[in-house]
Amino acid sequence: MADKMIMEFHITINPEDRSEMITKNGKVVIIPFGGSVESDLFCGTVRPGAADIQVTNAGGTRHMCAKYMFVGKDCAGQECSLYVENNGYFERGHQPRPFEATPTFMTDSEALADYFHGAHFRAEGWGKPDGVDIRIFDLNQQVEE
């Protein structure tokens, strides 16, 4: 049995928009991005202001925190927004493929609010040439492999 994938975000990145600072105590990288999602639950596009902020401390541990908001339509066809915060940690020199993170959600959708306001999700990030695909899984739903 495996966790059920409920949606996939298609994140697009322009490398020229990336900001970076290196200090004796670590490194900070800010990556603005755009993107979209199409699923049975929600379809929409990323609003301006989305960013993935990655901070690597002096010990080499990197914390990734991506914050973004989609605007679109929920499964009932109603206009709504879906806010996502996705957090992950990586050990020194370790970039797993796919990387894993923990997403949390907020939405103004009446049809989706109760479902998305729980802490039962995980994310996998799959790199691609122009960005990353983020697959969202529901830990409470299982499917046959």
C-alpha cells in the first residue's frame, strides 16, 4: 500500500530571478516562482509573490520553506484560493531525489476547507529543467501499488 497522490503542482523557475547571499555562517537563497495545478480537488495558478527560501546553516543543514498561493476553482466549481507552505530539511551535501517535505494548507473554499486544514499530507519534489513538480500525498488514504 502507498499514500494516495491527490495533486501535482507544476512549478516554473527563472534562474535569473534567484537571489543568493553567502556568509561565514551559512547561505541564503531566495527563488521566486510561478506555476499551476490541475487536479480533481483544485485547479489554479500561482499568484505573484511565491518564493522558495532556502537557508543553509554553518553545519550544512539546509531548511527549505516555500510559501505560495494559488487562485482558481475548487471541486465544486467555485472560485477560491489555496495557500501552501511546504517545509523540508536536508543534511549536509544530501539532495535526495525526490526530496520530501511537509506541506500545510489554508483555503477559503467551503468545499475543501475541512479537508485541507488537517495535518495529514506529505510532498515529493521532482526536479525538471525549468522547475520542479511537487506531488502531494494524503497520508490517510492508501492505494494499491
